[in-house]
Amino acid sequence: MIANLRQSISDWIFRARVPETPPVTLVQRRIFILPTRQGYTFAATVLLLLVASINYALALGFALTFTLVGMAGVAMLHTWRNLAHLKLRPGRCDPVFAGETAQFAITVETPSTTRFSIAVRRRDEEAVYADVAPHGMTAVSVPVVAQRRGLLRCGRLEIFTRYPVGLFHAWSYIDFDLRAIVYPRPDPAAGAPPLHSRSDAEEGIPVAGDEEFNLLRAYRPGDAPKLIAWKALAREQGLLTKEFSAMASSELWLDWNEARAPDVEARLSVLAQWVIQAERFGQSYGLRIPGVSIPPARGEAHRTRCLEALALFAQ
Amino acid sequence: MKTPAASPHLDVRNVMWLLAAMAFVVAPHLPRLPYWVDAFFTLIVAWRAWMAWKALRHPSRWVMALLTIGATIATLQQYRTLSGREAGVTLLIVMTALKLLEMRTQREVTLSIYLGFFLVLTNFLFSQAIPLGLYMLVCVWILIGTMVGFNRVGSTPTLRERLKPSAMLLLQSIPLMLAFFVIFPRATGPLWALPIDSRSGMTGLTDTMTPGNISNLIKSDALAFRVHFDGPRPAYSRLYWRGPVMTEFDGGATWSVPPIAPPGGISYSRREGRVNYELTLEPHNKTWVFALDVPAEPPPGTYVLGDLEVRDRRPVAERRRYEMSSYLDYRYGEGASPVLLKSLLKLDERRNPRTIALARKWAAEYPDKRRLLQQVFQFYNREFTYTLEPPPLDPRNPYDDFLFETKQGFCEHYAGSFALIMRAAGIPARVVTGYQGGEVNPVNNELIVRQADAHAWTEIWLEGQGWLRVDPTAAVSPLRVEGGVNAALGPIGVIPTLVAADPLGLLASIRDSWRAMNSQWDEWVVGYNSEKQRQFFMRWGAPSVDWQTLGVWLIAATFGLGSAISFALFIRDLPPRREASLAAWERFCAKLGASGLARSPSEGPLDYLRRVTRERPDAAAAAEDITRRYIEARYGAGASREQLRELARRVREFRPA
């Protein structure tokens, strides 16, 4: 409750136009700085040193105290400067299956010297640290566990640093509206796509089950590595590709109505598993769910398209 | 506040750095601490290093508790207290070692580093000399380097990446440090009472004198007191600053102050030649105040004893100032009590028999006291040498040994033996210790008296004349009294081995510069107090120097230097200035844009020019001129400063109707 309130106050104080158009440069007014707990302890230490120096009239004690005061002041500038003028861009956010960890990446670029220990974190989660060297971009990926299928928004990220001496915490907020697509968690119990979901036109062609192949043919570039007959290769029969009987038949429709499951999410999980299976076997497959119909095809792009359709179903 | 990021586990290299830094800081303490403390610290640090190296487990809480209790008891056992300088430092070192042993989180590391800064300060309780100051600067450098190391999360810094940021931080903090050092208001006294042993530099005279103890003092350059004379300064040879007067003689070597101070109330038959002066006494934790000859009236808080010693009512534990006046021309004590005079003849017949015998022989030969004194001076003058490195003496009969065998000595040898001869010859005599001469600072005409000016002489009582000062050292080395120790001893007295092998005098001149630097350091850095601060600001024409003024100065310096440093740091980060030609071109485009003929982002200069020529024939000539110049400057052979200025001027004058 308090945490929520704090978050919303902080959101309000540090509000930024969302999403921001990349690249975002961390200019002066975007960077905030406050002492850390270490910094406050340091201040207390310096105060004690000062009292001791006054009491014992220690000239070098004064020198030490004031050196540390000056050092802290300069350290504040250095900490601030460690963040200043960094150029941020959104990075890749690859899709993941529900239950996996999505990586939200931003790239950081420094216009001048190397910036050490630049950290990025999401709210109060664990931070990811990186050194940003000049000439080039440094990608920093913030891991977020994807709980549910759909569109996972990263939300506002905090980019901060405490380098060089940890007395100050300089930070800035950045919100590129990063999103990652979360596919439904594949249902391992779903098994192979049902046979009768094949199109009627192909009926009559013998099928011996997906796991069994019925002929070997010469390898063609582009064949999936899974389909290569490694045993044959080991027997020095050359590079051969296994041709499955199911593959030999042409098309497979993965249908919403065929996936028997108690609820929508479970059904999507079954379909996701089927997409993966079909793709693995090199089968040409189509997807038919309420509102979406994707004609049969094969390949990575097609698989992504199908899984995305499942991920974003009814959202 | 923000929750800190999960602390990274303690990197072995970082831990090693921290341990090394702490060892460096503690090192100067080790020789002055009991052996068990040295062993304890070394072993614990070694154990911690081994633990980090081998990734061993930390000792259990029981072991820690045992060690803590044991170390505290051992400290108590050693010093019978936990306060006071030695005991406090011992306890701090022991506890730091234990903290290092148990630390496992980033927070504990931070605390340990801050403890390190404290340990740096404790070193200054013992010495504030230049070498220690420099050494501690290096220690602070390493400690900050350790902080940098622990704050480099995600990668391990190289040696350079630790020390360079640390050095930068230190260097950039120097201006602020200097400003604060000069401006920060200095208190005139301590905030609370200090234990007796709390200060360093408490060297000074003691209440006993044996051959050897003043010559040790003389090797110290430390300030004893400073004097400002109202009116002309008396000659060097008259500057006898009287300190403890020693009337008790153990018969062997030692002269000491009487256990019961002689009461005051002296009748003077003559007091002339009044001198007024202001004396600023460095703390020495004794009650002696050093005055010339016969003090007129004791300054507030002090009193005068029967032997003309001036004493403060409280031990001088901090710097004190006294308004004094003295008479240099005087006669007193003619009517001294026979009991007192008899006590000033005391000696031990069984010790130093040859000296006593010689003195009695002379006394019989020369009934006239003046002749007798002449004889004794001649004796000293003939064969004796004045040296800081006298050979050791026979402890049983030291003055016999000195007078008849070694014949080399320092002022306390002469004063002690002379007083003994006088007593043996039937003349009441006492030894006076104090300082002689001083050194005039040409800057402010102040007389600076250092421990090196410590001196011992004698006073004898003669019938009808009262007390007379006799300085036997003057018989041996008149220069000592007229020109100070260095004049008397030459460079050979102080660093004989070095200088003897230095025919060009190079080492001597280095040593002299070093000493000069040290005395400046002592005076303006170590001795920078409220008084010095006032002087400093007055010299720069500040109308008044109080807390408010200094506060304003402090704030001004903070802001001034702070902005200067920020500016110096950030100027490097500013985006590079755009090329002048581009700036001019953009202004040109903006002007045309304002008149409704904006350049589209994809349009090159020549395409744009074509469009401008078509749409605005009246401005065509000027536009073509500007475009041509721009293309030449930016894409062609470049442009000189004048050409760029010309381009800028033409753009300024360009008016797209």
C-alpha cells in the first residue's frame, strides 16, 4: 500500500512523456542525485573527525577532515557526471514463452570517457551493471520473469550509478515502452497434432505416425538439422534427410476446436505445443483460432506468426 | 531512501586492498604499541587475508565474542584504563582488526574503511610532521582507491582503475581542503578536558637535569614559545628565559627542583631596565612560564616563587598568552636566610671526590671569590669542548669523569659540574634550566624560541651581592650565548656523520632547507590556530575576524570553488561546438524558412538553392553567394577564420524579402 503510494508519487514527480522517442540523452534536468546511506554514514564520520580535530587541535586532522569533505563534494560531481550525456536507445526484446525470463534491452552509448558501473533496474528489482565504453553501444538487458502470455510491458526503467565511491546515488528514469511478446506456455501433455485435423483432400495417403519416417532422401540445403539422419551419416552413407510420412502428406490445420482443454488459456497452451511440434517435424501447418486464420506454411517466420497470434489472442 | 542493490559478494582482490590499506594506516602505530597488540593485529589481518583467499568460512560468533572480550581485557590489563591516548588507540586498532575479521557485507566494508580514516587521525595524535603527513596522504589515497574498488560492481578494476580515480578525487578536493583549512574558524580551547597524555609534541624541560637530557631536547625543532617585545629587543646574550630552578642535588649527576616550592616575597635592592613583552607559550603540560630574569608583576593566573620562577596555576595544556614585564638589571637576595643558603651547599662527599677535592684546593688557594671564579673559568676555557654528542660518563662519579677524562659536554654538563664545584668551594649554587636566545622571524619581528634553544646555567650567591647568574657554557663557547646553538656547534654538532662527509656543504644546505621548511610547517600548518588565523586575515585586510565573517567566507569559498570545479569537469562533457559554417548555413535556412520557404530535410544545398532561385528571384544572388561560400567552407577546401566571419556576416545581412 505504502509502496504503491510511494511509487505513484515518484511517478508523478519524475513523470516523463511515454513513450519517449529514441535516442534519449540524459541531460542535466533528467538526472537526480541524493546521498546514499553510505553517504550519510560518511557525513557522520567526517563530523566525528572534525570534532576530534577541534578538540585535539590537530592541524592535520583538520586537513584530513576537509580533504574528505572536498572528496565527497567532488565525488558528487563525478557520480553525476558518470550518468550525464549518456545516450539511450531501446534494444531487442525477444519473445519468450510464459514462465521464461524476458530480457528487456536498452543500449547505452557514451559520448566521452568510459562510464563504469552503470546500472539499470526495474522499480526495486535487482539491478544489472555494465561498463559503458566509448565508440560503440553497450546493451544492458533487464531480466523479467514472464508470468502470463500476452504482451509484457517493461515499464519505466531506472538507470543509476554510485561510482566512484558510493556516497551518492545519481539516477534517471527512462521509459521506451519496451514490450516483449509472451507466448502461451506449451502444454507438454498435448502430444502430437491430431491426425484427423488434416485436410480431407489429403486422405488416403498412408501415414505411419509422426515419429517414424518412411524414406531417406538426399540432403537439401535448408533442411532442419533435426531431420538429418545422423546414424546414416555415421555409417558413412552421406548426408541424408529423413522424410516423414506425415510430412509427405501436405497440410495440417491446427484448429481451436480440436484442442480439447478446460479453458481458453489451456487451449492456447495446447495449440502452442502443436505449433512447436509441427514446426519441429517440418510439417506445413495452418492455424485456425476464433478471429484469426493463418494459412498453412512452414519456417521460422510462420511459427513466430502463429505463436504471436496465440499470445495476443483476445488481448 | 532507496533500497540498496543487492550487495555483490566481497571480491577477494577488494578485500586484499582493504587489508593492505589498513595495514599501511596502522603501521606507524606498531612500534609504540605493546608487542601483543602488534601480534594480534598482524595475525588477525593475515587470518582475514587467508580466509578471503581460500574462501573459508568466517569464525563463529562465539570465537568473535571471545576474541573481543579477550582483547578488551588485555587492553585494560595493559593500561589500567580504556581512555587516554595509548589505550584508546590500542582499543581502536584491536576493534578494527576484529571488524575486518567479521566483515561480510558491503555495509561492513564501508564501516571498516571509515574506521581506517579514523586510524589516520589517531596517527596525528603522535606526530604531525611532514613525512607522516605525506605518508598518511598516500594511505588516504589507497583507502579511497579501496572505496572505488568496492563500488565497481560488475567488473574488477585494474590497479590503474583504482588509483587513478582516487587520485583525481584527491587532487580535485585539494582547493576546497585548503580553503576550508584556512577559513574554518578555530576554537581557542578544547571542547572537553583532555587526558594528560593526549597531545603530541609535549616535549620540553623536565623537573630534573642530568647530563644528556637537554642535549636530547636540543635535537627537536619544536616550538617552545614566541615572544613579541614592546620596544627594542634586548641583546641575544641577555635573553635568559628562566624555567625550573634545581636546588636539589643527589651528589651524583642529577639536579632536581625541590619537592616543596620556595615561597615568594623577595626584597630587591635594585630593579631597573624594564622590558615589556607578550609571550605565547606552547602547551607543555607543566606549570612553568618562562620569563626573563626578574619578573615585575606576575600576569593573571600565575605567581612567582622565591627563586623567581613564574608558575601558572594550571598546567599549560593548550597554547597560552601572557603579558609580561621583566627587569634585566637587578640585585636581590643579599639577605637570604642562612638555613636556605646552607641547604644550597649540600653535596655527597662520597661521589665525585676528585671534583670536590679540586674545588676545595682552589677555595683554599683563592680566598677572593672573584679570583676563584676566574680560576674555574680558565679551567673550563683551556681544554673543554662544547658538543651535542658527549661520550657517556661513569654513572658513579659522572662529573669527575667529565672534568678530568672526557672534557666534552653540553650545557648541562657545564652547569651541573660548575654548581658542584661552587658548592664544594663553599659558595651556595643552584642550576637553572630554561631557554637561551631565540630566533627572530624577520617577517613579523617575533622572537621564536624552540626546544633547540633549551639551556642550563647556574646561579650563585655571593656575600653582599646576592644572586648572580653565571653561565659556564659561555666560558667554553661564547658563541652559544651570543648566537645560539647552531652558531656554537656549527653544522657538525647536529648531524655529524652526514655533514662530515660533505665537503661541498650540499647536505648541510639540504638540511638547512629541510629545517626551514619544517619550521614553516610547524608555524603555519601545525601551529595554525585562532591567533594565526586572525593574523592571516588581518594581513589580507579583513576588517574583523569573527565566526560570522569566517562563516560567510566559508560559504563563498564553497560555492566559488564548487562551481569552478564543476565547470572544469563539465566543460569537457559539453557537446562539441558546431562548425561555424554549419551554424551560419542553418541560420540562413531558418531565415528562408521563416519567410515560408523551409528546406526539406532531404534537400541538399544546391537543390535548395535552385528552388530558392526559382521562387525568390530577388534574393537569388545573395542566396547563391551564401550557398557557394558554405559549400566551399564545409565540403571544399575549408575556410579561414576571416572567411567564416564573412559568411556569418552575409547570412546576418541576408533578407529574404
